[in-house]
Amino acid sequence: MALRKGVYVINGIERIIYFDPEKDTLLSVVRRLGLTGAKMGCGFGQCGVCTVLLNGEPVRACVKKMKTIDDYSKIETIEGLGTANNLHPLQLAFIKYGGVQCGYCTPGFILSSLALLRQNPAPTRKEVRDWFTKHNNLCRCTGYKPIVDAVMAAAEVMRGEKPKESLEYEY
């Protein structure tokens, strides 16, 4: 086994990573770094649980081989999105609208949603659902309506139409 060295920008921080080019996937590397938000679901790239952003695009990290990722690529995981004291609007919306049930798929959905809203800040509900279908984001718990509600609400905040406080969960 010959290790390879790569340099990547992970959640805004330049990191030197050593990996096995024949075995390591993007998921195995980010998890080895302690970034455990992305989960192993199906292992075949079909469920979206492992979704992270690679140069702004959602990728299924469980099947993305490290050897195919160029040096200095930007990798975003859920850990780089918000902080406990300053959640991103998507994170707040998923809480408020019940887009989180078991939570296993949630990081993948949030990152996929972020990529969508960066490309299309004002999607329709159908465009949100079509995006999730196209990017293989699956949820077994919510029935998708709360997830789509959350994306639509977060989009309003991200466009500046509503204040971030509108996403605070009311007890």
C-alpha cells in the first residue's frame, strides 16, 4: 500500500491528507478527521446520507474515491456550516419545521439544500423535491414535506426576505 499526499481545503482550512488512493473514499477521509456528520448509509451512493459538498457540488462521499479529487479542492461538511451559538438558516429551519426525525440523513439533506439554494435562491417546492431526487437524498422518517418546508423557509431568510429570528423554534 503506497500512501498518497493531497492538500484540500476542508471547511475553510487547508489540510494535508495522506490516503490510500485505491481504498480511501472522501467519506472515510472526512470521518478519519473527526468530521462525523456525514454518515455511511448504503455504501453505494444511493441514499445521500454521506452527501458533502465538493467545490460547491453535492457528492456522495461513500463512493467518491480520493484519488479522483484534485489538490486544493474545497470540501464542505455539516461541521463547517454553522456553530452551536450561530446556526445556519438551513439548520434552524430543519429544527423549526421538523425536518429532523431520526437525524441520520439530515446532514446530507442540509448540504444538498445549501448547494441548491446557492444555485437557485428561489426554488419552487417541485424544484426542491426534484433536486433531492436528482441527488439521491432519501429519508425514511419525515415524508419529505417538513424537509421541503424547511428549505423554503430557509431560502426566504437567505434571500433577505425574512429575519433569521423567524426560524427560531418556539417552545
